[in-house]
Amino acid sequence: MKTKISFLLCWFLLNGQAQQVQWAHKLIKYSSDLGGKQFGIKRILGRPDAFPQGGVSPNAWTPKNALDGHETVEVSFEKPQNVKQVAVFENVNAGCVWRISVGDVSGKYQTVWSRKRDWKTPTYKATIPADRNYYFRRKRRKIQEAPELMNPGIEHAILDQTYTDIVSVKVEFDFSLWPGQKQIDAIGISDSEVPLWVQVNTKAAFEQCAPAQPISLDAKEVNNVCLSADGKKMFFNRLEGQQDQMYSAVKIGQDWSQPVSEPALSSNERFNFVEAVSGDWLLKGGNSYNKNLGETGFQLYRLSGYVPGELIKVTGYNNYGETADAALSNDLKTLVLAIESDFTQGGSDFYYAQRKDDGTYGLLQNLGKVINSADEEITPQLLSDNQTLLFSSCGFSSFGNYDLYVSYRLDDTWKNWSEPVNLGSKINTDSFEGCPYYDAVGERLYFIRSVDGTMKLFSVAIPKQELLKK
């Protein structure tokens, strides 16, 4: 779980409506780079996306000498502006900014802020061998193992005067000041002394919802929920021993019946889950996939009697994981998959494929960098308008862990999506939220939340006009 910042950054606007704020736009120089799409130096560009939640993130720069060395980064901004403040977002073990210099349009730099060392200032020397054998989370980007993570924060460097026509900033770090790993999320400049904060990208309508409420069913764990098109039948799975078992429940008034076992949907030895239900079919996952045959592990079933139907096959299918997450349009023409491959932005990304005349699907294509971060995007649900996508991610500014988001398709290419909008603090917490499924008939969102290490089912009322693309 990511470290949660104790102060409520997420509720602050960029303080001061008149504040002129810019975020680092381009790299000029830097002392080290791990390379790649995760943890690399380019993650420092743009708005903060590992804040306000803080903690280790592939969306932030991890310098090679992050444990006890010195590092420097020099960035430019899109246009000149007056600068009274430089803010450095340190999402792991903050307090290591040593010196800040600003450059004007002439290209000249001057030092405008420096940290004053005294006898109380701690210094840290790494004792861990720098063998680079430790991997953060995805087991792809080699990073040296570090002591316990702590202390995310923002270095608000309020300058002694306003500096004019500034186009670049140089930040020098002394990472020996604090033990542990270090990461830098973003660098911003402002013409105001008001501390530069960030907010989660949500909207007022989501914050005005009633708090999400738990649905107990039989008080046992619930995973991967989805509903029939009329909202009257619920499918979910739970792990029993080493095997997923499928269950269903029927809506009775405002309540749900006791779960009923569905052995016909629990035929696989390990994974069994239903991803979508529409019309007279449901999409079941958990089969072993065969990339040589293009078999994704998903299969259509007839809703009546759960009769197995066609396998979902994708040309050139490949996935690092044993299973994937999927969504399917009502007309079966468009398949959306959450997988990790050689072409992902970082962790699991969203891809789409179009159905061919023979019933198989063509090559997967990435939905793009706006909706896919350097971290994980999982559990998509494509709503009936084929333009609204609900999903879970830990790759954007959030309330603490995997949060639920909505994004909207902007054209017919399936590659152009709106900036993801967080579903707000009435739904998202500092725990895990995932597997969103929206009942458009009852206008209610169902999802899974981790509560004390157990996956629980929750729901919340959200009007269609607030969720679907207008």
C-alpha cells in the first residue's frame, strides 16, 4: 500500500486562483537515469501523478544515487514567467533538496535557494551492497534495495524576491541527508508565495454522492463483481482453497439473496471469473491462454444454462500474466483487455481489438498515454454507450492506493481518451478499490474494496447523467 500523506493535499486547489503555475516541460540536463518507461527521468515532467498519495511509484524519477549520493536535474518550462516559488515533489523520504537555481531567457543561472546544514542535520551512508538485484513491484526495473519507506512531502522553496522571465530551473539533491530510497515526482514554479499543492482530479458531483455502503451477502469475501443487463442478477467469485468458485445472487427489492454456487462457471482448476454480461451471453475468464493459437483465456457463454460458446481469440496475443482483465461491447465488436506486454507504458495497460468476420479479433492496439500510466491500469468496464470506461488504477493522483476512475472516448479511433477522473473520496479510500461495475438500470455502482485484508463488496448511487459521457 502506498504511503498516505498525513495532510489533506487532495482537498486543496492550486491555492490562489490568480497563481501562475507551470510544471517542468522539458529535460535539459540530468545526472542519472534508470531508463525505460518506469522510474526514469522523464517521469519528473508534467503535473504530479504520485501525489497526494505519495510512496514509491513507477511514475516518479528514481535516481541511481538515490540512497546516499548527489544528483542534479535541469528542466525548462513552456514559457517565461515571474517566479517567487519553486516546489519539488519528493514522494519518498522528502527533505533532500540541497540547492535551487533559476535561469532566465538569456540562459544565465543564479542560485536562489539553498538548504542550510547544521549539526542537527542527519547524514546517511548506504551500507547495502549496490548490486541492483532488487526490483520494485513489477520485476522489470532494477533498483537497489532500500530501508523502510517514509516521509513523502513537498519542498516549497519560497524565494527572497520575485525573479523575472524565468524559463528553467536546476535542482541539486543531497540524498545522504535521509536514509532510504528517494523519488522525485514533479517540479513546479509559481509567481506566488502561497504553497503550491495538488488535488485529485475529481468533480463535485462525485464528492456529493452518499458514502459507499457495504453489501454483506453471506459476510464472506467477494471478488470481481458484475451484473446482468437488467441489474437483477449478480455474478462474483471468491477464492476457496486454490480455486476460484463462481456464485450468483438475485436482487429482491433493495436487497440481495443468499449466494448460490454456479458449478458450471467454476470449471477451471484455478481461475474462474465473469467479466461482462449482456443480452443472452456472458464473458467468462480464467481459461489457460495459448498465444500460439491466439487464445486469450476468455470465452463466451450463453446466459441461459451457461452453455460454453466461442473462445475469444486475438491475433498475436501475448500477456506476461497468467490472466487478464477484459471488457466487451454489447455488439461484441470491440474487446478491451488489461494486460502487460513489451509495448505497455509500464505495468498493465488497456488495449483494444476489433472483431473480424471470422469471429476472432485483430491485433491489440494500446489505448494511449492519457489513459495508460507508467503504473497499473486494471479491471475495465465498458459502459453501454461504448464511450465510457470505468477502471481501477494506481498510476494517477489518488486517495492512496488503487482508486476508481472514469475516462471518455473522444473519437472513433479508440486511441484518444479524456484525462481520467477520480470517482471521489466517497468511493475511493487509502485502501484498494477495484472491479467497478455500473448498473445503468438501477443507476448504482458496485465495486470491491479491501477491508482489513479482505475483499468486500460495496455500492453507491450515481446518476447516469453524472457518469456517462454527455
